[in-house]
Amino acid sequence: MSERVNVAKTVSGDAYEIVIESDFEKLAEEISKLPVEGRKCLIVTDSNVGPLYLQEVTEKITPVFSEVYAMQIPAGEENKTLNTVRTVLVKLISSHFDRKDFIIALGGGVVGDLAGFASSVYLRGIKFIQVPTTLLSQTDSSIGGKTGVDFDAYKNMVGAFHQPSLVYMNMSVLKTLPGREFSSGMGEILKHGLIRDEEYYSWLVNNFNEITDREPEVLEHMIARSCEIKAAVVEEDPTEQGVRAVLNFGHTLGHAIEKYMNFSFTHGECVALGSIAAAWISYKRGNLSDMEFYEIRDMFVPFGLPITLPDDADVNKILEISKSDKKMDGKKVKFILLKKPGKAVIDTTVTDEEMLDALQNMIIKLD
Amino acid sequence: MSERVNVAKTVSGDAYEIVIESDFEKLAEEISKLPVEGRKCLIVTDSNVGPLYLQEVTEKITPVFSEVYAMQIPAGEENKTLNTVRTVLVKLISSHFDRKDFIIALGGGVVGDLAGFASSVYLRGIKFIQVPTTLLSQTDSSIGGKTGVDFDAYKNMVGAFHQPSLVYMNMSVLKTLPGREFSSGMGEILKHGLIRDEEYYSWLVNNFNEITDREPEVLEHMIARSCEIKAAVVEEDPTEQGVRAVLNFGHTLGHAIEKYMNFSFTHGECVALGSIAAAWISYKRGNLSDMEFYEIRDMFVPFGLPITLPDDADVNKILEISKSDKKMDGKKVKFILLKKPGKAVIDTTVTDEEMLDALQNMIIKLD
């Protein structure tokens, strides 16, 4: 089994491929299509993924580079900081990396964002390869060139647009992915259907059993389709001047919920909740029928995603947090609504009252 | 008096203008051609330049932005670090800057490189304006989009290509520039002539009295011509994949001398010495006549630049430092030689012996 998606237009103009495989067998072959002869490589991984795959990946790529170095950062979003980037830079300097050497990010979104950012600033930019190992990073964060780190608890506040030279996915790593992380990936995948492709969205809902059973053929189709959607949006607008913002569907309030909950909810769980809020506002504005809204809300459930906020959630506080979020455009919040299932639009007229109403609607009072 | 140079092709595709004026009167007018309506601005300056021009610049631009903030970093290359970038980011966050707000770099190369880098990473890139106040930054570092900071004593090790939206120069600030800093700028300016324009190089040599007397008309012509040369090279190769490297003429050994001397020599002084070394190698290879070599060497003198190394200089140590320099391309040093005065070429065959010979030749033994 094997799929590939081409990303043709990027900021730098360099096209790259997303290769979807069921093992690491073709990794060296794919990498050797890049200008790697005589070049060094640093594999950046984390303390979760390193013990599982670092040895195998190192063995596979040793023949194609002149030297292969590896470093393991501590796992967890709390380590996605400038200080961790600094440790990567120190490693690159001490190993005398030059402009034409490579970084490989082996891991989930944290590793990819951080190693990608390090590669974008070292000597004003060296090449990097994404080898994403979670569903979330395979279908979302590894594509599109957004790199960065958190800063003073602000997510992705510091970063760069820096496209990978290759994205190589081994789907079989998903077999061992913890259930909650798998669900987190589904949050973004369902979003892809909702914002851009109603047929795909229906396919996801109809295949929830096969997907949650992680049947390889079904996963392969799903990952390829999500990569295509993500890549298509990114190609239209590599640096998010306009249409790329639709990928933030569910994220304006989702990020605020994530912060409000002190990151005790996963990213995908928060995207699910943010998507439901955005769908509610779309419904209230007459873009969705009530049946369409409830279908959207309820489809998150079989994928292990929440559809309610804790019953003591402070919706005013969540709103306030969302306003300090960087997605703000001047004074106006750039909100993504659904025009219909499968079609998202950017809207700058969403009011505080609409957002509070949407959040309130996700709190189930039992008394 | 007023000149302008257009930079048409950049990495991002956004063209920008270099405006050369003799005061700050047109600053607001030039800025207002950019999408600044309703936008905030942070002026980053340093403890040398702030006391001289911050108030005037702030007053001039207050009408065109919704809010104007300012911060002063401590002057000096030793503060061009990630930690200082961090202080700029904290200021941007605490002042709720969003993607469409602006940074203005008011100062010399350190301020421009550092503020430019902060603007390139904050929210993955916001706009910035260069207002360079030294001869070196007006004719060299403010043009071309190279931003960055030093890291563990490695110069510009961490950075980004990020083009300014506007470069505005007030030449009258040069009147108060200390003599040694003026000379430092002349190092790069003489380089511009040597690598690209023999006629300009001759003009510089013939006008050394007027230039060192800082006669406004002569400075204006000089700054404009140097900006044109720098901009032309940068346009051909925005991210230094090839020809842009000629701008590194004098820099391979110059940087090494700068480090060897613990930055007690200015950048331009080291570029002068590095240029003489490169000219020596070019002469030894038969590209220059002996008269051409001695002319090149001696022309640095009237501009206050050195042509000899301290007589106890350890040339082997300087060579060693140059080899840990980032301009290395794999194992080979990318050296810039003169094919003739006014024409530089990239060469990867320069040997250790040639470099040692060139360095040795700059030590005058008196006994």
C-alpha cells in the first residue's frame, strides 16, 4: 500500500511530496531523491517516539547521509519552547552543520513544529524532512510549512513558514498510538470534511467503525484524503493571507478552551468543541438546518471526542482568552463559519453574544 | 536632496523601496503608502541612537499609526542575542500586536538585524521598516532581508530571510557618526566597488577627501550607488543560493579576524583586511597585476581602515577560526576572489596555504 500527494506551490516555490507508506522500507529511497549526497542529518525525536522508532529510522537512513546524528527532546507540549530550540541549535553547531545539511523530525506535532522551526532559523534556513508518527501530525501539522514554538503560554506565538522537503508517513505506527491521541487526530480530520468536502465528511461518518478499528485500507484512504485537502488549501494561500484561515475552523474558541482547561484536553478534543460552537453559530444564522447541526455535533461522539464543556466552565473567561488569541485581525475576530456542511467561510462579524451563546449551549446542566 | 532605489524581486515577491533623504520629514508620508491604517507600531532602537532620534521619529510617525510603542535595547553587538529578541517578543505580546502590525528598526546593524529577526518570527512574520542610522547599515545591512542574531559567539548563526517593507534613510544622521564607525561603513562600500563596478571604485578613490569630509552631495551619490549594487545582487539571488555570495568578498577571513581580535576591530576594519587577503590571493593567481593589488590595498588607508594585522597575530589560529565559519559549503570553503577590479567570482579551490600566505603578508615585521 502506498499513496502520494504532491504539494506544488509553496512560499519558497519548492514543491515537495507527501509519501504515505505502511513501513519505513522506502524512507531511504525517498530521501535519496533529495540533494543529500555528502550531507549530514540530525534526527530530532522525543522521549515517547525515540524508544520506538529511532533505531529503525537511523539504520534505514545511514546509507544516504555522510553522518547521522540524533537527539531526543523531552515529550510534551510544555517543552515546545525557545529553550528546547536552543538545545537543537547547540547540537547543530557542535556537529558543524552547514547550510546544505538536513534535519529530520521524527515524532508528533510538537517535534515537527519545533524541529521545523529550528531548521528555519539555523543559518537562516536549512532543509528538513517530516516523519510524522501521530494521526494529528500525519494529517495536519506536518503539511503546510507552519513551524513554531509556544512563548509564555501563548501557542505557536513564535515561528516561521518553512516548507519541508519531504513528508514521509509510515501508517503502521498508528497501530500503537494511544486511543486518546488517535481521537485527537480525528478532530482535525472531521474538520477537513466539514470545511471542504461534504462527501468525505459523510464517508468518515459512515466508516466510523472501520476507522476506529484502524483498518489499514480505510486509514490509508482517510490520511491521503485529509492530506489532499490540507495541501490544496495551503497551496492556495501558503502564508495565510486569506483562504488558508478556513483551516482554523473550530480553532478560535478551540484554542481558548485548550488554554482554559490548562491543556488537560487534547488539541483534537478542543477542536471538536470549537467546531461545535462554530457550527452552532452557523445554525443560528440559518446556514445549517437543525438536523445538520445535531448531526455535526453528534458525529464527534463515535470517534471518542467530547461534545460538552464541564458544567462549571466559565464561558466569559473562555471568551476573554479567545480575544487575546493571535488570530485576531485588528480589533475584529476572524471567525470561520460553515456556509453549509463541506463549505467554510471567513466571517468577521461574529459577536461576543453569539460566541457566549455557543459556549453556553455546550454546557449540559443536569439539575 | 532625495534618491530612491527599488528592490523589485524578493523571496516573498513583495517589492520595496529604499528612500534616501536628508531629514525625517518624509518618513510619515513614505510609511503611509503601506497598509498602516489602524495598525500599531513598535519602534526598536538602542541606547546610543534612542537619545538622539527616538523622540523626533516618534513624533513624525504618530499620526499614521493607531498606537506607537518604543523600546530601547542596550547598544552593542554583545546584545544581538536570542535573549534580547525575547524582550522584543514580550513587548509585542504585552502590547497585543497582531499579524498586521509593524516593527520599525531605528539604529545600526545590530538593531536592524535583531528587530528584523523578531518581526520575522513573531506570529510567523509581521511587517517591518528599516530606518538605518549608520553608514554601514544604510549601505549594507538594511538591504536584502538578512536578519538574525549571534549565538554562542557565532555571528548571525540564527536568523531568517525577511524583507523590510520600506527602508528610509536620513543621511544627515551621518554628521554625528563617530569617525571609526564611518570608516567601518567605508569597508563595505569599497567592497561594493571592488566586486561589481570598477568605475564606482575609481570614483570612491578619487573622491576620498569629499567623502571623509562627509559632503552631502557626495554621500548621497555614494549611498545611492552602494544601495543599487547591493539591491541588484540581492535581487538576482534573494536567499544566497549562488551569486549573492560575492557580497561575502573579504568576509571569509574578515569574520575570522573579527573573532580572533575579540571584536576589538570594527566589522568594516575586518572586511578591509579580509578584502586585502582576498585581493592578495587573486594577485598571486594572476588575476590582478601587482600595481592593481597595491592600489587596492592602499586605498583603504585614506578612509581610516587598517591594512596590516598586529605583528603578533597567529595566522594559523585565524585560519582555524575561518574553517568553523558557517560560510563553509560541505568540506569546501566558498571563497570570493577578484577576477579583476570590479568583478568578483566564487571559488572553492582556495587552499589553506594560500590563505596563510595572504594573512602572513599582512603582518609587517619591523625587526
